[in-house]
Amino acid sequence: MSMQERLNSIEQEIEHACEKVGRNRNSVHIVAVTKYVSVETTKQTLDHGLTHIGENRAEGAIEKWNALHDRGIWHFIGSLQTRKVKQIIGKFAYLHSLDRLSLAEEVDKRLEPGEIMKCFVQVNVSGEESKAGITPEELHSFIRQLSQYKGIQVVGLMTMAPFYEAPESTRPVFKKLRELRDEVQVLQLEHAPCTELSMGMSNDYLVAVEEGATFIRLGSALVGRE
Ligand SMILES: *Cc1c(COP(=O)(O)O)cnc(C)c1O
């Protein structure tokens, strides 16, 4: 299948999932995850009208950013070592993996005065040991503490669901993230509007859309692998 065919079928399925639960299709943004593909394929992805580009490693991302940055909105979605923060500052508009105060501190320190980084706080909803993220119990206190970093804006929450053969099994994880998002939203914290939900990947994005995802992160099913 070509990328256009994959995109068409994904689009139809997203529209269908939105209809099913009464959501507006425009409230769901696709982050095209280009980590498995070349600069050339990333360029094709942009040519297909996808503007949100997701990368999970600084090394792979910088080459693509250098070649194509004036065309996309760049999302850093992988875990980020503190010493690599300086490589992505000024390039990526969104950070999906904020999971510790030391990372927030470094991001804030590296930003230009007045500049902000839109961040998703990564939550380990499933409790799997292999997954990054703070626990649901720590979330409120963590988000409150982020207010000391003026450059950090908490736009929403992010999670990675466990991989299940049956995507339906991920539903409780996504539902829980939505509830956590709603709880933070009602706090009305100035630095944490927390309106967005980054959840859903190739295997489970339709369940995520049904549960309220506003950013789905699609690699293999959309962009493919090389
Ligand atoms: C790789 C990756 C994705 C996309 O994975 P696919 O299953 O290929 O869609 C999404 N989110 C994160 C954090 C990733 O590292």
C-alpha cells in the first residue's frame, strides 16, 4: 500500500470513530511518527499534508529537522535525557515525555527568555515497569511543582498503553488518562491548561480516539518502516 492509501483508510477510520462517539474530526490531530524512515520519506509525509512530525531520538530527529524544519510542527515523543535537551530546544514545539522535574528545569533553563515549550506530562497509567512516566498518584503534586518553571506549559497528558493483541484491551488505560486530564483541567492552573490527550499508536489509535485522544501518534501504520 502507498502512503496515500494508508492515509485514506486511516482517515476513514478516524472519521468513523469520531462519528461513533459524537466528536468533531478536527479535534483529533495526527502526529506522523517518522522514526523508522528516512529524510526522503519524511518529506513525502509532509507532501501528503501531514504537518505534525514526531521523533523519539535526538540523533535521528536533527537531520530531518535540518532538512525540513520550515515545513512541519515538530514533536519530541521519546524519553529525553537531560544532557540532550539542548539539542532539541528551539526546534521542537512540543515535548510529549515530561516525566521529571530535573527535565523541566533543564528545558526551562535552555529556553530563550519569554519562549515556552508545550509539554505533555507522561503518565504511566498501566504501571508497567518498562514504561516511563509518573504515577497517577503523583500527578497533581508534580504538575503544581512545574509552575516554578516559567517556560513550561502543560498542554496535556500523554501515555503509552501496553501492547495488546486486542486493541480493545487498552480502553481502560485511555479512559483513565482522560479522567486524570479532566481532574487537572478543573484546577485551572495558569501554567497547566491541560486540555490535550496524547494517546494511541498504530495498534490502538481508534480506541484512543473513542476515548478522547486529541493527538494520536502514528508510525508503522501510516508512515511505514524502512
Ligand atoms: C514509535 C512511537 C510511536 C509510534 O509507534 P507505532 O506503533 O509505529 O505507531 C508512538 N509513540 C511513541 C512514544 C513512540 O516511541
